[in-house]
Amino acid sequence: MNLCLCLALGPLLVLHHVAAVHLELNTKNVSHVMKLNISEMASLRCEVLDNTRNEELIWYRGIRQVDVSKKNNVNSSQVCIFPLSTEDNGVSFTCLLKRDNTVKLSVMLDIRFPPILEGESSVTVEVGKSAQLTCIVKANPQAEMVWKKNGVVVTMEKSRYRQYLDSDKFQLNIDKVVETDGGIYTCVAVATDDNTTTTETKMFELLVEGKKEVLPVEAIAAAVVVGALVILFGLFARRETFFKPCMKKRDDTSL
Ligand SMILES: *[C@@H]1O[C@H](CO)[C@@H](O)[C@H](O)[C@H]1NC(C)=O
Ligand SMILES: *[C@@H]1O[C@H](CO)[C@@H](O)[C@H](O)[C@H]1NC(C)=O
């Protein structure tokens, strides 16, 4: 009975409040992007405006709710993110009115950091096979990528060389490897942000080894048999030499 009344009046009351109450996030009344250096602290302040009573706020980081203390969620709330990590780049923080989730504002973090390069730095390949060097790249803004071999830019005109770049890796593929493909390769990332250019490099070593001798199964089996015979023969041969001294000794004593 009471429930019916609430259901009937609820939407009207909410509509009345929505019209009045609104939020500001970092003094802006629209969702926005916040550009920060990775060494900085992200300080997010959400404020309820035109409210007539206590209004509780909640926060989300992406799709997950963030815990804030009771003291820090009535009428206004502040969230600090420090230290920032590369994982925070592109993440949205949303401040919402607890009693009405449609009243909300978001800020997306645009975390700037110089390129970070990783990957398996030593690759061994057999002559004739194909080799792949993978340079894992994290950068914001995006970096320009180049492969160098022994300090010289690798030209892709050589038909055996191909490079692939996607959002998080830069690969160099070499087809039908020859011995001279071996050497030190460098993955170079050049990023420019606000007139500041940063260059990062990572070295990769390509080791080319000769074709492995392929032994057929019969040859291996034959080798095992021969080996066993050699050992047996050795034992028989040794038995002679083992027994001889004894017999000799016996001979000696009998003499
Ligand atoms: C929140 O705002 C309302 C309306 O201005 C006010 O009445 C209330 O005292 C405030 N609460 C706190 C904890 O500041
Ligand atoms: C970058 O350099 C140009 C020319 O030197 C200058 O006009 C511009 O203001 C600089 N931008 C920044 C963000 O420093």
C-alpha cells in the first residue's frame, strides 16, 4: 500500500530534484579530458550544486566503484590518484549522485609518458627459417618507430624484411634468414609532446645458427646397437685382462 504510493510519487519527486541538482567536476559542468604528466598527481573534485539537502556522491573508476570515506562523500568529494601509472591512461573517473545515477560527470585521464620498450632481447634462429623480433611499445602520445641494424635504419625494400606496427607492438620479420642477418638490432621510438622530443631504444640480438644435422631414426637406433655391442665387447675384452693377472697369479703361486 505504501509501496504503491511511493512508486507513483517517486518519479515526480526525482524529476523535481534532477531539474535542480547538478554537479561540477574540477569546476567544469561537462565531462572532459584531463591531460597530465605521469609524474603528476591527479586530483579530482566533484561538487553538488543547487541541492536543498545532504547529497551523497559515489565514484567509479571505469566500471568499478571506488571506495571513499563517509566524510568525503557528502555534497562534495575529492579523489587523488598518485602515483599515476601507464594503466591509468585513457581511464574515466565518474562522479555520480548516489540517489540518482543519471546525475553524473566524467573525466578521462590523458596520461603523458615517454615510450616504454620491452621484449625478448635475444632471438636464435636457424639458417633458412624466419626470424621475428618483437618490440613491445607503450607510449602516449604515440611514438614514431624505426628498426636499426648495427646502427643503420633497416630498409624494408629488402624483400625478406617486413615490419608491423600496431597499438602495442612493433615487429620485424625476416624471411629465410641468412648468416649475415645476425647482429644487433635496435627498436627506436621517437615521441614528440609539446615541442619536447624523447627517444628511447631497446637492443635485440639475432643469433643465426647453422642447419642442425637431422639424424634419421634408423641411424639413431643403429648407433644405439653399435654402442651396446661396443660396451659388451669391451666387457668381454676386459674380462680377459681382469682374469689374466689372477690366473697368472695362480700360475705364479703354482710355480
Ligand atoms: C549539504 O548541502 C545542503 C544544501 O546546501 C546543506 O543543507 C547541508 O548542510 C550540506 N551538508 C554538509 C555535510 O555540508
Ligand atoms: C612549440 O614551439 C613553437 C615554436 O617554437 C611555439 O610557437 C609553441 O608555442 C610551442 N608550443 C609549446 C606547447 O610549447
